[in-house]
Amino acid sequence: MKHVFLILAHINLMQLMQMIAALQWGNRWFFVHIDKKSDMLRFVPTAVEFPSNVCMCDRQVDVKWGGFSMIEATVCLMNKLRDSGIYPDYVHLLSGQDFPLCSPKEFDHFFENNYGKNFVEYHTIPYKGWAGNGGWDRINYKWDMDSRERSKTQLEPCSFPAGIQPYGGSQWWSLTGECAEWFTGFCHSGELLYDFYRHTMIPDEMFFQTAILNSSFADTVVNDNLRYINWVDGPEYPRILTGEDFEKLICSGKFLARKFNIVKDETITSKLLAHIHNSTLRR
């Protein structure tokens, strides 16, 4: 299996390198976008030598929470992959604070057995778990989250494109190479949905779901992004995972997890590496 990992990073360079090392195996490539305002850019690439299968995005986007800039950074990575001439079986969108929960062989085995399926978490909008009228406020007003936040009363109302069902869900996904390539042709100015989501709130949690579930790929989508993410326990949302979460992580049945921060807890990723190594030896 050929896997490509698209990585959105902004902090902890050593943690990013550790994650890439943990995912290295066989036919794998890594494309990394570093936030334009990140201190990491001072050390990459002059002070860090990545493996030859790691490609740095040559355009840096100033990513703002809740803004369309998150989509733009993701599209930069997808375009970089398209231009590379690499044709993967699967493309996985990660953050620089993710980490694997299984061995590379287990990872490959799963995707071999489920080849052709696209793994995206989704729900229809309105969704009772989202504030703002179940998420309607995110798309029924013209937001400009990349410049500044404004109260809803200051915003111009707008209408969602007719004939399209809006969806939302987790930003992170695993897509077939075919589906990822389709997105590169879909993500450009002049495309109806792409232009519409430019003026929504937190579009990274809606755009990809809405696009794929209103396309010919809809029947291939599995409502699971294969990631362990804790939005319940806090104190951060999502929770920063530590050694206290180890048992939940290894028993989750998921293949990847987030969010980790080695400044807060540097032991959890070491424990996960040991677990992956031991599970590989037992096979």
C-alpha cells in the first residue's frame, strides 16, 4: 500500500519529527505545511534534515482558527501531492500533534481490506451537538474569520447553495488517492462550494464533508475518521492526551490519535511506541 500523510503543523518541531519517524515504513510519503507565523520556520529546513520522503510545502499560509485559511493550507498540501507525481492508495490528513496507535503492518492490513472506502466523520446540519442553531449560524451568515471575529448581529445573512445538503464533522480524514485527486480539481476559485465556504465559520469542519457527500463518492464514505479524539473530558477541547489516557488509547480500536503535546507530557508517545513495538513482536 502506498500512503501519503498530509501534515498541518505549527508547534513542537521535535514532536513532528517523532511522529513522522513512528509512521515511517514501506511506501510512505509525508507532505508538511508549517503555519506562516510558527517559530518552527526558523529551524526548517536549515537546522533539520528530514528523510527524502518528507516534502515541505513551499507556500506558508497564516492559519487562523475558524478561518478559511485552514482549508487553504490543506489545499496547498493536496496540490503539492498532485504535482509530485506520486499516486498513493490513501491520503491521510494529520496535524503535527497526532500519533499512531498501531503498527504500520496493522495500518496497511486495514486499508488493504477496506480498499476503496473513504473514512470521514460526518453528521447532517443542523446537528444537536453544535452550538449556533446546530451549526446553521456557521453557514447562514457571511463570516470573515481570517481577519477578525464579529458578533452575529454585524454579519450579512446569506443562503446555502440550493439542492445541496450541508454536512459537518471532524476536520481529519483518510481518503483514497482517487478521491484526494478529485478534490484538487474541485478546490479552486470559481467552484461554487469552495467559494461559498470561504465566508463561513470553521469551514474545515464542513467543507470536505459537504463536498464528498454530495458527490459520486458518497456511497464510498464510512462515517468514521479512525482517530481517537477526546472532546468530552477536557480541560482542553480537544483534550491534550497524557499517560493517564494510555489504556483508553490502546483499547480504542482507532489507528491514530490526537492531540498530544510533549511539553506537557513527553512520556505518552514513548509508551505508545513501546506498545506498537511489542504488538509487532507478538505477531
